[in-house]
Amino acid sequence: SRVLRLEDLDTSNGPDLKVWITDATVKPGKDGWDVFDDGAHLSLGTLKGNKGSHNYPLPANADLEKYTSVSIWCDRFNVSFGAAQLARA
């Protein structure tokens, strides 16, 4: 099986937060708040917690070559609460 591991996450709590893998480039500050729903993205489900380390199963059929970043996405306000480039282990 394949998983996305978020380690030492520390983000604000918010309504309807999801974990997405995306093809968007991570941009600093407000420039990066709304770019993650512009292209390809795949929801891995609801954020398990806004602090700590958590695993999110990746679908077996997901083409991981096209995804380059992960975003904590707020569906209610269509904004990212944080993002990072993906690192493959």
C-alpha cells in the first residue's frame, strides 16, 4: 500500500479541511492561497488533526507522477491552509 505521511503538521484549525495532492506549485504567502484547485487535484479525505503526524492512504490507481504538492484545503472557503512540495520516500 502507499500512503502520504504528514509529519509535524502545525496549521490553523478550520471548517471542512481536506488533504489534497495536487499538480500546483507551492507559492509563499497569499499568492499560494487559491492555486491548488486550478489544476489536477485528488482529495485524500478529511484532515485528521491540525497538529502532529498522520498517514493518508493513497488510492492504488492514483498516478503519483502528476502530483507535485500537498495542500490542506478548506472546501468551505476555497483556500489553502498550508502546502508543501511532495517528497518521495
